Amino acid sequence: MKNFAILISGRGSNMENLLRCYQRGELLARPVVVLSNTPKAPGLERAERYSIPTYAISWKNRERAESAAIEICQKFQVQFVVLAGFMKILTPLFLEHFPHKIINIHPSLLPAFPGKDAVKRALEYGVRFSGCTTHFVSAEVDRGPIILQALVPVWEEDTVETLARRILRQEHRILPKTVNLYSADALELCHGRIVRIFWDRLPVFYRKGCRRP
Ligand code: GRF
């Protein structure tokens, strides 16, 4: 079983969902540490309920922060990293330490609406469908190879809150599935950015409810 770290900046619902999935035996990898770039992240308290070690690292000096994060990851023998609402841009220092081993979840159908306020911008743009994307993290923000996506319709009466809530439900579905695919070595990168998924490498139990997106 691979060990992984979860990096957060805020409320941590994706993080909690992963911890819950792990508790239920639905995860093929083991979350071993939660890191936040701020002690104020409500997700830290949520994590403590699951008795997982948590660390808040000041991100004022990026290089120092990333070195500290790497050190903590080494201490916990972290093999890959999940960014679950982590709002800092990682530099090559961290990225090169975990090449193609960092997974992010983003609340839009990338490559549309990368960066901040993705739900608001999708709504203001007038799209009929939005959704969420899991992808490997590369140097360009929200531009790394796409792993899974889920489609969410946009209703005329939607507000940022209602749409974000519906997208979040799908995030909670595709992020654990992505972690399982990664852990089962079922993701292979071809031609630089195309991710090939070998669904049959996922043990049958974990495939249950795994609809191909
Ligand atoms: C999610 O919408 C995620 O896609 C984005 O930040 C939000 C984090 O939510 N990157 P939570 O902290 O997991 O509840």
C-alpha cells in the first residue's frame, strides 16, 4: 500500500472524504499526514478527528516551506501527494521531488477555467455544463495531464453556492477513484500528457461503482 500526504488550505471536505474512505477500507493507499499552509485551515481540526498527524507550515518563504514539507513527507515515507483545496503554487523544488506523483482536484472541466474562482467564472461565462477534474500537477497551474473528469449540468437558477455544492459531490466521487487508480498503477502517461487508464488493474472490489467517466 502506498503512503500519501494530503495538502490543504481550507475547509478540507475532500481531505475528510479521503480519510473516511480509508477508514471504510475503500482506499488502496494510506493517508499518513495532512499538511496545511495555514494554521487557520478548518480542515486541520477535521483531520485531527481521524487521528492523522497534521502540520501547519508558514508559506511566507516558499522555498523554506516546501523544504519543510518535503522533510515531513520523507519522515512519513510519503510516495505521492494529493492537493485537496491547496491554494499555493508549488515550485520546481517540490514538483521535482514528486515527479508525476502529485494529484490535484479542480472544480471545473479543465482546460476551461483554470485558477481561482473557477465555479464563479464558469457561471458568469454561461456554460451549460461544468464539473471537476483530477490531474497530475505540472509547473503550469491546472494544466497537468488530466486523469478523471465528472460532468455537472448548470441550471438557470444556479448560484455559485448551489453549483459549487453539486460539483463538490462529484469531486468526492472522482478524487478517491483517482487515488485508487494511481495506487493500483493503473495510470500511464503517454505522449507527454495523455493519461491511459488500465481499469482492469483496479481490484474488482474497488471497481464497484467505478463508472468510466
Ligand atoms: C474544491 O472545490 C477543490 O476542487 C478546489 O478547492 C476546493 C476545496 O474544497 N481545489 P475542500 O477544502 O476540499 O472542501
